[in-house]
Amino acid sequence: MYKQYKDYNGNVYQNAIIRTTDGATIPFDPANTDYTEFKKAVTAGAELQDADGNLMTAEAAKAFIGTLP
């Protein structure tokens, strides 16, 4: 599972995602293998939470992935 998160000002962080299984921060960098795996996993149905902890629908998660580099 993956989760968006907020910065110290309460804004949704736009450059990375959290992998909840181990707490790793994954930057949105196409050269990063974890980032590539994140995109594949969510597209295949892995759960993605918004920054408030709400589970996104599969459609919303795929739409989010579509906005990323």
C-alpha cells in the first residue's frame, strides 16, 4: 500500500509518496526503480491512500498515476 503525505505546512507533498509497508519515501523520479514499481503496482490495483488516510478508488488512483512524470 502507498500513501500521499503532507508537508509541515499541511500541503500535500507533490514530489514523493510513502510506501506504507516499510515507511520508505519514494521520490517521483522516473530513474528510481521504486517509483517505477509504485506506478505499476497502483495501476495493477495496489491500494493508494490520500494524505488524509482515505483509500482512493481504483479509478482515482489510476487518474493520479496519470498525472505523474
